[in-house]
Amino acid sequence: QQKVQQSPESLSVPEGGMASFNCTSSDRNFQYFWWYRQHSGEGPKALMSIFSDGDKKEGRFTAHLNKASLHVSLHIRDSQPSDSALYFCAARSNTGNYKYVFGAGTRLKVIA
Amino acid sequence: DAGVTQTPRHEVAEKGQTIILKCEPVSGHNDLFWYRQTKIQGLELLSYFRSKSLMEDGGAFKDRFKAEMLNSSFSTLKIQPTEPKDSAVYLCASSYRGRDTQYFGPGTRLLVL
């Protein structure tokens, strides 16, 4: 069973717009989250991690974590065509062997 | 700093062949992961090594997939024998510790005919 659910499956936003992604963990042991981005033909690259409740901002990217609901979101403001990519949420367990799981991904297309 | 290196970038194999994919992790990283990526299944973990010890072997992939870490700076993934359903992108990633951010290589795109 998927431990990390992502939505939406795909997203189109105009250049300069806001892109928003959602991710929910179904297992309370998975409380540490990352967002990764993968451009076509490349491997995924980490955008940011978030481990504490609240917002974390890095440039145009803002992540928000609500540990009570195990929900994390990512927002990209002023989206650029170069942001068009596959975005993955990843979560890590805080028990056992610290298992790391990825969501299915959200495909973003930024339209110029 | 060199990132994760994977070779070859592309591989075409006939059904039943043996293929070996190679990965060099980021220098100093302790943990290494092999994933398979397809559009339908997404990212699937094949193997996970911590300090060269196999921690997880991906369950369903045990029978024809074998990953090894020959030393701390080199790993291989052998698929034997290959089947058309193995056509996918194979990604290698490393991290300083299993708890941390993973750094991915560019992947090997495998096509099995």
C-alpha cells in the first residue's frame, strides 16, 4: 500500500502563476518530508526538506507541514517554464531502519 | 564535487540476456539505493545498502535482480535474465546517512526487446 499519496496527478499553470502540490502520509511513523523535482532525462533532485510544523521558504518555493494531519504541501510562486517537471514527495520513517518512500509524483506544465 | 555517476546511460538488450548497470555514489556517502522508474509504477526501491551492507532487497525483485556494493565507491545492479517488462529507467542514489537527502544519478534507460 502507498504510504505517501500525492495530488493532483498533473497540473498546468500560466507563466508567473502559482503552482501547488499536496502530499499526505498514511502512516504516522513517516513524519519527515522532502520534495524532489525531476526534469525529463534527468534523475530527481531534492528541492527542500521539512521536518517541523509550519512553513519553510526557499526563494520561490514554500513548503508547509502539518504533522497532526501528516499533510505537506509545496507552492511555487512566479512559476517559470523551466519549472515544468515531475515533482515527488518523499517521506522517511522515524522508526526501524528509517525507511524512505516516494509518492507517485505530480507533473507540472508551466505554459508560457 | 562529483555527483552520482551511472553507466551506461542507455542499454538495449535481447530477452534472456544478462546486463550489468554501474553506479558510483557521491564520495563520502554511506548509503546507496537502486530504484526502478516506470510511468505506471513510479519509483520502486530495488536495493538499499548501508555502509556496504544490504539493508533491503526490494522483495518482489529478488529473483532476477541482484545489486552488489563491491566497495564504498562502486555498485552494480545485475538483471539476469532480462525480460521485456524490465524496460524502465534504473536510478542510483546515495546519501550521507539513510536519514538524509538522496542524491540521484542521471539514470540508465533500459530497453529489453
